Amino acid sequence: MCAAGDTLDTMSAPLRAAVIGLGSMGSNHARIYNDLPGVELAAVADPDRQRLERAAASRPVAMFDDYRVMLRETRPDLVSIVVPTGLHHRVALDVIEAGCNLLVEKPIAASIEQAHEVATAAAAAGVVLTVGHIERYNPAVQELKRRLAEGQGGRIIQLRARRVGPFPHRIRDVGVIHDLAPHDIDIMRHLLEDDVERVFAEAQGRINTDNEDIVAGVLHFNRGAMGVLDINWLTPMKERKLTVLAEKGMFVVDYPAQTLEFYENFAASAREGSIASVTEGPMTRYLIPNREPLRVELEAFRDAVLGQAPVQVTAEDGIAALATAEALVRSAGEHQPITVAPLVAGS
Ligand SMILES: NC(=O)c1ccc[n+]([C@@H]2O[C@H](COP(=O)([O-])OP(=O)(O)OC[C@H]3O[C@@H](n4cnc5c(N)ncnc54)[C@H](O)[C@@H]3O)[C@@H](O)[C@H]2O)c1
């Protein structure tokens, strides 16, 4: 077994990976580990026999219906936890206790208390913990981040995320805010390098009456930028888009298409810190080589475990996104703005 930061030669000693949960997302983790350089897929676990056999088809991989037996018998170096959100906490604590590095799918846990417990346990055990905020690894987002860092666009005024689609009947343990909003909250924090101060949300549960399935949310960031969330499971077409409105123009990311466009504010000969005027200017679409974001994510996890790169999405990032999601749920329930508690690292 490999503790965080051990240096292994990716050519001679592949890391041994395991996947816990082989549903619609976990089967993709297994597929990618199976041909990721420097990694071998050693084991998979799921109580569903059919899913186990499908994931192991044409691959020499050990199958387990109990993940605890798998941890004991195969002692993997790195583990993807891809079980329903309500189980993240229990499974993550068991994986940490076994001394394995872990990637927990988003959201990091079902509650902020559970998330803190997982983060604290991982830090104490000295294992790598990362969270599956997959949009960070979308090449269009990475290009946008690079351009913003170079100053293209100038100061950001507003970020707007639209993440809508049909109802996923398999998800019953959490609402759409916990399931989808962490993606957009995380990307907004990442691009702004800032934290959310307060939120306001309207939400409704039309199909899943235990939890909300549609939300309209507003985020206020510490340095003044605003975020707008339009997220639901009630739209009969799938759309995942981000617009970043800045003083010198507006970026548009289409996540699945991996495209990035820039609409220039032609009148942006503005003074620093204020917009003199806004007029329509030329639009540029950048050429971005496509890559599967999950593959980039698992490469980053591998590199962090090898000690060759820092963890890109930290436990703190997972906790911050979840804390904001929880504030949105509370705001919708209480019909008032909610201040997001500042993140205390390691608490
Ligand atoms: N990053 C992303 O874009 C993305 C996309 C989809 C799902 N997810 C996350 O992945 C997780 C799983 O979602 P999904 O859509 O694949 O769900 P799913 O219902 O399709 O799959 C869950 C799987 O976990 C298995 N499971 C349940 N209990 C288990 C246990 N004790 N041990 C081992 N396996 C167990 C189930 O049998 C099932 O095969 C969720 O946390 C979800 O938020 C992330």
C-alpha cells in the first residue's frame, strides 16, 4: 500500500486502484483506471452482481460484493468512492482507516458535519483526499481560468450557471442542490479565487417531494462578484453552461461541448475598476483540444498520490461547496438570505 507522497516509478510499479460503487458514474471510473498509465485496476466492489460482472468483463480484476472485504484483501493504493451520496461518509471513513488514498465523488458528504469528519480523518491518516468536482478538469474551464489569470476580461462582475436536464430517478437520497450545485459553486470559487459570503434561493420539489428538484439561487462573494444558479431536474433537454460577465467582455463555456467563446465589450477602453460603457464587439471562439474530464481528473489523482503534483480539488474545496449548498437549502426553506459560515481549515 502507498501512503501519500511516496515516489513510485510509473513505468515499473503501477498503483493499484479500486472502485467502490459501479453505477452510472463508477463504471466510468473503472473503465478509465483500466487503461490509465501508471495505474492498474485491481478490484471493484458493489453489492449488485450484474454491475460487478459488467465492470469486470474482459478485465482481470477482483470482484467483491462487500467493499470492506475488498479493502482487507486487496489493499489498494487509491480508491474511487462512487456510491450514493448518503454513503460517502461511512465508506470514506473505512477507506481512510484502511490507509488508502481516496477520491470521493461530489458532494464530499451528505452533511457538513460528516464532511469535516472525513477531512479530519484523512489529514490524521496522512492519505490523499480529493473530491470529484469534475468540471475543474474540463479543458474549456482550464482555458478560461488561464485567460482570466492573464487579465483578459478584467474584473468579473457576475457568473451565471445553467445546469438543467431531465429527472434522474435513481437519485433519491439528496435533492438537486446537493447533487448538482456543488459543480457550479466550485467552479465559481475556483475562477474568482474567492469564497461565498451569503446566498438567497427559491426552490421547489415537484417530483421528488422529499427534496427540491428545482432551484434559483443567488450567491454574493466576499469581494463583491455575484453568482446566479439556474439548476433543475425538470427540463426536457440537457444544458450545462457558464457565462462569466466581466468588464471587458463576456466568456461563455458550454461544458459538454467543451467550447469557450468571448464576446468583447467594444467600449471597454474603460478606466481601471469601472466600465465607461458597454457596446457589442466581435466574438471569438477558441480552439480547445477536447479531453474526457474524468480521465484528466483521475490522472490528477494519480499524480497527487505519487507526490508529483498538488491535490487540485481539496477537502476544503469540497467542504466550501457543500457549505454553500446547505446554505441554499436553508435559504429556500426559511425564505431569507443565509450567511455562509467561514471555512475553518481542518475543523
Ligand atoms: N462527478 C460527476 O459528474 C458525477 C456524475 C454522476 C454521479 N456522481 C456521483 O457519484 C455517486 C454515484 O452516483 P451514480 O449516479 O453513479 O449512482 P448510481 O445509483 O448509478 O450508482 C451507485 C452504485 O453504488 C452501489 N452501491 C450502493 N451501496 C454500496 C455499497 N455499500 N458498496 C458498494 N457499492 C454500493 C450501487 O449498487 C450502485 O451500483 C454520487 O455521489 C453522485 O453524486 C458524480
